[in-house]
Amino acid sequence: MNYPAHLKYTKDHEWILVEGNTATVGITDFAQRELGDIVFVDINSVGKPMKAEDVFGTIEAVKTVSDLFLPVDGSITLVNPSIDANPELVNKDPYGEGWMIKMTIDNLEDVAGLMSAEAYAQIVG
């Protein structure tokens, strides 16, 4: 499986890419494989202040629905417009075109508490 080293990871299988005080968030390669064919992504929490581990949306696969958890405190500023019409992008390119949200981070120090690629790979086997 693919876990890019420049990203940070959560126990709930989200990844985060930090650029300044803005971050891009998506689900990991492991998560999309476990879910199977993604058919719908529902994120309606744009602009709301949220805490780490709050549910910011759901992702629906053929046989299941799973919650999406915010990796750090902040506010969602943008939902990937491409995944609304093409949710399969999450399966095809989870670290690229299949990203979920952009967010503003409240405290950049919170990112340091997330897992490295190596640590994440160990917990998912």
C-alpha cells in the first residue's frame, strides 16, 4: 500500500497535508481499499469551527457508509468539487485528485501529534 512520507495520518485513516496554516485532508489508500467502490461523499460542514475527531462528513461505498473525522481543530474552507460528480476519484487517486477538503488549522502544533507514514503503516499492518 501507498503511504506518502510527506503526509501525516490519523488512527481513523485520514491523511493531512499542511501548507502554512491551510491543510488538505483525504482518506488513506488503506481506507479506500477497505471501503471498496466509493459511490457518494457527503460533506456539509464548510465554515463551521470544528474540533479534532469531529465528524465532518460521510463516505458511502457500495455496501457501507463511514464517517469522516477531522484530523485537527479548525474550519473547513472548501470541499473538493470533483468528488461530487466523480466519487470514484477517491478510489483511483486518494492522495491526489481524490482529496476531500481544504481547511484552516487553528493550532499548527496539533499536527505534530499525528502519525508519520511509518507509524501509520505499522497500525494497519
